[in-house]
Amino acid sequence: MTSPATFTQAHISYAAVVPMLVIFGAALVGVLVEAFLPRAQRYLVQLGVTLIGLVASFLTLVLIARNNRGVTAASAVVIDAPALMLQGTVLVLSFFAVLLMAERFDTKYPDAFTQSGASVPGSPTETNAVRLGATTTEVFPLTLFSVGGMMLFVASGDLLIMFIALEVLSLPLYILTGLARRRRLLSQEASLKYFLLGAFSSAFFLFGSALVYGATKTIQFGALADAVASTNGRDDILIPGVFLIAVGLLFKVGAVPFQSWTPDVYQGAPTPVTGFMATTVKVAAFGAMLRLFYVALDGLQWNWQPVLAVIAVLTMIVGSVFAVTQTDIKRLLAYSSISHAGFLLIGVVALNKTGLSGTMFYLVAYGFTTIAAFGIVALVRSSGSEATHLSQWAGLGRTSPVLAATFSFLMLGFAGIPLTSGFTAKFALFSSAVGHGATWLVVVAVLMSAVTAFVYVRIIVLMYFSEPTGDTQVVMPSPLTGIAVTAGALMTLVLGVAPAPLLNLAQHSALFMR
Amino acid sequence: MHDATGVASVGWLMIALPLLGAAVLLLGGKALDKAGPYLAVLLSWAAFVIGLLIVLQLRGRGAEERAMHLHLYSWIPAGSLNLDAGLLIDQLSTTFVLLITFVGSLIMVYSLGYMEHDPDKRRFFAYLNLFVASMLLLVLADSYVLLFVGWEGVGLASYLLIGFWNWNPAYATAANKAFFLNRVGDMGMLLAMFIMFWAWGKLDFAGVNAAVAGTGKGTLLAIGLCLLVAACGKSAQFPLQSWLGDAMAGPTPVSALIHAATMVTAGVYLIVRSNVIFTASENARLAVCIVGAITLAAGAIIGCAKDDMKKALAASTMSQIGYMVLAAGLGPVGYAFAIFHLVTHGFFKAGMFLGAGSVMHGMNDQVDMRRFGGLSTVMKITWVTFGLGFLAIIGFPGLSGFWSKDKIIESAFIGEGWKPWVFGLTALLAAGVTAFYMSRLFFMTFMGKRRWTEDVHPHESPLTMTIPMMILAVGSAFLGLILGPTNIITDWLEPVVGAHEEGHPVIGQYPLMAITVVLMIIGVAIAWKMYWRDDVPITPPVGSPLTQAARRDLGQDDLNEAVFARPGLHLTRSLVFFDNKVVDGGGNGMAAGIGGSSARLKKMQNGYVRSYSLTMLLGVVAILGAWWVVQ
């Protein structure tokens, strides 16, 4: 143990963390924009800053950080191949999610967000804010902060940084959830619910970290791995600590029994924010989970593997079965995301290279499909607000053939039909478990895939074989949504037909540093 | 297996060319309205030429050396489990290639005449090209996954073509019905793949075939049954058969190509391609036999009662595919004969459908056979070519159907116990019924008195239509003779479907042949008396209960209604109901509406955070508790 008196300044490899710095820098610029620019100009400037920030970060990631991998900042940040791959994924998906958030249709304000987040719904304050033309352009810097948190989350090298990153990514999300323009009460309630439960789960994470520190005297993942391998007798607080940390992460991915917030929050949040959460948070949380279990807790696998396996099974079953009875498209997609979390857990349980690359590929594939799906959900409307009830989607195949065809294709992607990315992803992920003693997990996964396929095909049947209900309209999107949906659908196809380049990239990236 | 060399190494062109044609025609716009159809026909023939060259190449090699594998690209390289996209060029797939491209190209030539005045013919030919490409992918695929891609592709093409004239709501409904029942079959296919994946972690034919040995009976049975469900959906077998009759809503060339000669036989292909699995699981084969026997009997009975010429032919298709499925279910003794009958049936049934199209062409698109009669005098070419197809299907000695169907009946009688008697007798009796209903169709249309409506002036069709009919008629007549008694087809397929010992039917081969011929003559004679010698009433008689049931397709729609349609309707209705009741109907002021639903939802959800966090806590306790218990 080092003496507490000496303190060495940590060396930071700025070249390795420059993508994160760019994002946080852009977010700070956004805050300044919000403070100093007149309202009318904020929207365009904020959108510009955000998109440029995301692109610049991605470029620095590819050009600079990729060549400067390593453990840095006193082992608190690890920029290795999986971290880069996951950070890149977060950046790309965020780019398209921001395009969705920026959608204005024919008005002057981002359509999904309230003009006055701080006011009580229906109050004079709100009316006044609307009259004055207030906007909620702070969603853009908030998103950037969250993205920065996610990038740190997947690259964190010790438990403390991981916890801070967790909070940095979560806090903006709580606010974003509460900013819906329509059904504001529902949105604010979802926000509060998410915040309370999130705080609850964070407490578990922190308490778990304390127990682990108590048992091993370290929080750094590499040292933790060594300590776990040699520790004897302190299992009585080490293992519970590990499980409590896992709870904090499992909450974020929406695994059973920590999933109950998912449908409420997905439904209440503004649809573009739901798209953002459903994709990037999953990437970040699974990235962190993989790092924790693959790097730090490798030696304890006999303890956590059975528990995670049971949770995976429960998650798959609950997600798939509950999806069957949903009548709201956003809740249905929420349960679908829960079942996908269950599938993804298989890759964590597998604890091998294929599991790691398969999970990373799955996250990319699922992310693109989900972004496009939520982009489309925002377009189907009834008397000004989103028509999320499934009955309102009846007959869309006749009234809006292009939209219905695209959504059907995305649903087939979720269901994992060959020639879509969903099939490739499931194949790559499940293959990691086959023959590694977890074949029974694949059996459950395969059965549940069949159940969810029924759910998705039911939507297609509803769109094509039912009479239109009348008051449902499809809004013509601006190029912003158009680009995001097209990119999502295109990637769903490309990753189904020619997934080899990305699979190879995932395989080459499937090696953690300590 | 050898890597593809020579012509076979460009085998992918067979799929790419028609696919290119479909893309060019669909994207080309109005500029291609004139030239497009010719391009489509040309590309289809090009695929045939490549297929023919490949077969010639295969013939030049030793029997065991013929199967070739053409690696296309590495599709899903997932660590230890790789899935490659590749083509399997062997005796079975090339047999199908020749059938699909030859019959398909002929039918496209025919369509040039048949669809001449259709304003949308460019789209029609694009879909036909899409179909040919998908069907070729289906039969050439080297794995179940790639096969499934083609499987979905032909389903899509079939859906688009059944509903081609979708301005008619009944036609659009027919397309939807086909779509829906095919999805049931697809679920079977997906489940089969899932089970294979977890059992063996493999989905390519070579890998699966190698892994079958040593697998539990239960697993194999489950896979076999799922594959059977898939085959039932695509091949219109019991209990998923009801879409085929309605699918006749599509243009007649489509009925000939997709719903008679090729796509509907994909189920038979699937079973024969999976022969290693079915050979290893006797119970799965028994299920296949039962399905085949039920369908061939049901199809024959329905065929006796239909007055719509195309629907009668559709019932006959169902019944004939029932024969093929039965043969495939018999195992190694029947696989080759199933394919043999499939090929000859492809010729004579396509020929008859084209003949039916020619009749409709001359009769103002009427299909009611009670208003036909005596057409032999005015449509001589159609009469003769249709007649050859007719004689072939009833098994007239020497013609194609005689050689192929007789083999299936004979194989069905091989075995011990009750099975040969049940399956054999069903196949035998249905052959007699086939003779009856086909004679009925033929006599009502071409023979007897003229019962035409007053406004029709029947005339022979143009040469673009009759020449394909003549070629197919020649095939109907002689293909069986060329391939059957010479053992060409059985020897050709043996390396794929496996050799088998000569079985002995429970009734001797020659007595059996004699009984078949006698039954056929009885069937024709009864039809002759009822529909040629006697006058055919213009309004259908009430008929026996069996006839009535057969007219209603033996209640298959009622069954579907109860099993599939009604629950679906209820679901949709309850969704609409729920919407009206629970969520605001909209229109009553946005703010009020939003506030209202939020408040209501809020009330519904109030206090949930408490129970949510309780669930979380219980989860934590359960995890830790479980760990302590295990400790």
C-alpha cells in the first residue's frame, strides 16, 4: 500500500482522450450559446455546434485516439480497442438521434420538446413562455454531456470513474425525459420516476463499490483482477459487492427485475429522446458491463455467471411475453428493448472473445434499427400529437406505403429475419454461447425470438391487413428525420447482406487492456 | 465437395441476370415499357442457357464427382461459427434450375402475347424476373438461411403477382390470404432453423447433414415437423392449403409458373433437400406421408366439384403435390420419384394452365366451365396441347404422368403393416378420381354441346401463346418416357438422395399397374357419360352433401376463419375499442385531450415508483439470498 503522504500527479495522454474532450468542449460551448445568443438564433447554432462536435469527436477518435491507445490518467481511463469501438458507436448513433431531436416539421421550434420545461403544465407561465416564443434548445448541450458521460463510461478504468461517468450520462437524461411537448404530465412523471429509481440503483452501485474496496483494497480494474485471483476469505463482502455493482448496471440496460421503469420512461419521454436512450445508453451500459466482468471480475466467473444467466433468461422471457400484450407502440418497443437486453446478456455470460465481438456488433445493429424505428414513430400522428396506440397504425400500409414498408422492414430486423442486421447479430451473438456450456441459454433465446417475431409480424399484419381508422396522418419529415431513418434502415439491410467488414472490426477490437 | 469450376464457377449469373432484369425494369420507368418485357424474357433464357451448360458440365464428370460448391462470399464470420453465402450446384439443384428456367422462360414468352394489352406489363415482367431469381436462389442455396432468403423472395413475388390486378378487392384479399398462410409456414421454417442452430450450431446443408448422425430422435422429429409446416405453407398442403385456390386471382401465366410448376413445389424440394434428416426420423416421415395422403385425397375431391376452370386446376395441383409429398415421406425409396413427378407435373400442369389461359383469352376471360363446351372445333391447337397434358396427368399409358405417378403409387405400397395399405390405397383410388375430375374438366370445356354466352366469339390464340403450349405438350407426352423407364432420373439423383434397396410392393408391380389403368378407365368413363354424352346443365345442380362440401373447399376456409382470422379480427377490434374508451378520441382540444389522458394515466400509475423500487429491492435480496444459500 502506498503511503498517503506522497502524491504523484497523474499523467494524462491527451491524444487518447481527445474525443471526449471535444464532446465536453462542444457541450460547454452550447451552454455559452444558451446564455449569450438571442433566442431566434439559438436553434441553428446549437444544432451546428452539436453536430460538428459529434463529427469532430468521431474524426479525432479515428485519426488520433486510435493510434494512441493505452491506460492513462493514473489507470482511471482505459482507451483500448473495445472502448474505441463502443465510443465510436455511441458517437454515430448520437449523431442520428440528434437529427431526430432537431426535427421541427414546419414550425420554428424542435417539435418534440416543450417550449418551457420549468413551467407547470397548463399554467400561465407556460402560456406566457409559448407566447414569447421560448425554445428548449438546451436539449443539445444536455445531449452532449450525456454522450460525453457514455464515452467515459465505456473507457473507465476504475469503479470511481465508472460511477462518475454513470452519473454524468444519467443526469441529463433525467431532464431530457421530462421535456416532452405533449402529454407533459406523463413526461414529467416519467422523468421523476426515472430519476428516483436511477438514484436508487446508483446507491446500490456505490455501496457495492465500497464493499469491493473493503475486500480488495483497490478499485482499479486491473488490480482488482489480481486481487480477486489471490483473495481468500473475504468473499463474504466481495461477492455481495460485485452483485450490488451489477445491479447498478443491470438497471441501466433494463434487465429483469430492474426493468420496471423502462416502459413508463420510454413512453413518457419525447420520442427522439427515447430513441437516443434506447440505443446509446444500451451501448454504454453493456460496454461498461463487459469491461467490468471481462476485465475485473474474470476470476469470479463461477459466482456471477449463473446469476447473470438467470437474469438473462428472465429478461428475455419478461421482455418478449409482455411485448405481446402491449397496445402502445412506444411501450411495445420498450419491452422489445428489454428482450434485446436479455439477448445481449448472453454475450456477457459467454465470457469469450466471440461474446465480446458479438455483443458489440449486436449493439451497433440494434442501435441503427431502433433509431430508425423511433424516427418513424414520431411521424405517425393524430390531431397534432403522436399516434402511439397500435390501433391508430391500422391500415398504414394503404395510406402511407413507403413508411409502412420501411417500418415493416425494421420490424423484420428486430425479429431477426435473414438478410437483416437482426439475423446477423443474433447469429453472431448466440454462436458465442453455443458449445460453451451455455447452450441452454440459446435455446431460451431462440424460443423467445420466435415469440417476439410474432409481436413484430403482428404490427406488419395490422398495418397491411386492417382498415385505416381515419384520423391518423403521417407527417412529411424534413431531411433531418429523413436522413436518420434512411441511414437506420439502410444499415439494417447492409449489416444483413454484407456484415463481414463490421464483424471483422468487432473481432479485431475484441481485446480489453488492463 | 469440389469447388465449382468451368461454367459452374459463374453459376451466380443465373440468379444475378434475372435479378438485374427486375431491377432495371422496376427502376427504368416508362422508357422501358416497350423493350422491358423482351429484356426480361431474354435474361430468363440466358439463365436457362447457363443452367444447361452447367448440367452438361456435370454430366461429363463421374456420378460422385458432380456436386460442386460455389463460394460467393463470407456472409457472417462469427468466430468459430461461420456462415458463408454459397451455391450448391448438384444434381438436385440443377434439375430444378432446368425446370424453372425452361418452363419459366416459355411462360414468359407466352406472357408477351397474353399481357400484350395490359398497361402495366413492364411491372408484370419485372415481378416475373424477381420470381425466377428468387426461385433459383431458393434451389441453389447451400444453407437453410440462404434458402430462406429465396423462400421469402418467391413469397413476395407470389404476393405481388396474385394481387397484380389489385383494383379488384377480391384479388387483393386473395393476395393477403396467401401472404398470411405463408407466414405460418415461414414460422415453421424459422423454428426449424433455430432448432438446428442450437442443436448443431450449423445451418449449411453439408454441416447439417454431417451432424445428423448421433442426434436424438426427439430433436430430429422436431426439426422434421417444423420443416413440414414450412413445406405445407409453401406447397399448399393440409392444413395450410386454402390459399392456392384463391391465388388463381393472379394473371394465368402466373398461375402456370408460380402456382403450378415451380414455387408450390418448393416444399417438396425442401423435404428432399433435407433427406438426411427425414431418413433418420421415421416419425417425421410418417407425418409427411399423412399430410401428403390427406392433401392428395382432399384435392382430388375438391377438384370434382369446381366449375371454375382455374380453381379445378388448382385443386388438381394441390392433389398432385400431395402425391409428391407422400413420395418424399416414404423416404429413400420415394425421394427420386417425388422429384420425377415434380418435373413431369411441371410440364403438363403448366401446359394445361397456359391452355386455360388461351381458352379464357378466346372466351372474354370467362372461367365457368358450364358456359364452355365444344371448343375443340374452334381452338384446335389449344385442344390438342391441353389434351396431351390431360392424358399425361390421368396417367394414360406411355405418357409422362403414367411413368411418374405410377412409380409413386407403387412405392406407397412398399412396406409392412398398415402403412402400405392406407397410403397405397389412397394414392391408388385418388388416381381414379383424378381421371374423373380431369376428364370432367376436359369434356366440359372442349367436348359436348356449346353452352356459350351470346357475346363470345372464341378464336385461337396468337403464336406467341400457342408455341410455348406446344413445347410443353411435347414435354408432357415424352419426358416421362425419356427419364422414367431408362432410369435416367433415378440414377442422376441417387448421389444426392441416397441409394435404396429394391422394395417389394404388397401388391405385385404388374397387377398394380393393371388396377391403376382400370381405375383410370372407369373414371374417364363416368365423366364421359356425365359431361360429354349427357347435357351439362348451365346452372350447377344442388348436388350431394359431399359435392357441396367440396365446392366450399371441404370447409378449409371455415377452419382458417376459426383458427387464424377470427382471433386476429378480435385483436384489432379490441384495440380500436380500447382506443375509443381509454385514450381520447382527439379533436376535443389538444390541451384538454393531453391533460386528460395524462391525468388519467397518472392516476393509473400513481404509487408505482414505490412498487417499482420494491421490485428492485426484492431482486437484490433474491440475488444475495440465492448466493448465501449456495454458499
